[in-house]
Amino acid sequence: MNEILVLQTGGTIDKDYPKAKGGYGFEIGNPASKRVLMKLKPARSILTKFETVCRKDSQDLTEEDRNRLLDTILNSPQKKIVVTHGTDSLVETAQFLARSLLETAPGLEKAIILIGAMTPERFKDSDADFNLGVAIGAVQVMKSGVWVAMNGLLLPWDRADRDDVGQFVPRRKSLSITI
């Protein structure tokens, strides 16, 4: 099966204007990834399935949310998975997934790429389209592992970091893991 599973967790990429009059805050709406792929029209051979794990700002994600994401990944038949996520804790979730998969399912052959956006997809100058495009292209050629695709970079989970202005950058050294 060559289908790509796109999992929504929320974050800026999915932020939408509130439905209430006079509201100033955002709400997490329907998956932005669906709108992006409808607009970009990828090759017909790229099959996608969309699921929502949660709709939260990434600062509000709990251990339970991350475990639900892990369970969804483990129980899905798809081997190619893109996770839309908020940027504030995207690296932490990538680390959680990689470590959890190494402990619970060593040798699992699934490619998992986490993406987000610095600006909501609904905004004119959003980076959502670019980040999702990078992830959809990359996940098709990746064998397995957990990756972060942001700012035009594809970084392994243990090399993804953010600089002092919030850009995603490569970490100089890999994180050491003891299992």
C-alpha cells in the first residue's frame, strides 16, 4: 500500500478564525493539509488518507495526546506518515515518537515526518504549503525513521533544533539514546 497517512494534531498550521463575532483568538480548524493538497494537486498516484488525533496548540499537548499519536502510528497499515503539528513542541514530539518506537517497535519500517507552519495556512504568506510539499515528497523516498521537515530542511529527529529566532536548524551533535 503506497498511501500516505496525514495525521492532524493541531498547531498554527491548522489555526482558523473564530466563528464567533468579535473574537480575537484562533481556533484549531479542519486539517489544513486537505486544503493544501486540493490546491497544489499532487500527482494522482499520491494517495492520501487524513485522520485527526487531536486539535490542540502544541504547548497544550499532553502525554496522553502523544501516546494517542504513537498508537495511531503503530496501528495504521500505512508505512508513510506525515504529522501536522504545532512548532512550539514539534521537536519534543519527534523525540518522543522516535524513542518510543525504538522501545516498543524496534525495526518498525515506517517513515514519519513531522511538519508545522510559522503562520496559519489560512494566511496569504504561510509556509504551510511549502512544508507539506517537502514532507509529501520526502516521505515517499524515506525508508524508515522519524524526521522533521521545516524551513526547507529535512532533519532526523535527533538533529532537529530551533535557533534563537525560531527557525528550525540542524543540531550539531545527535542526541545520545540509551535503551
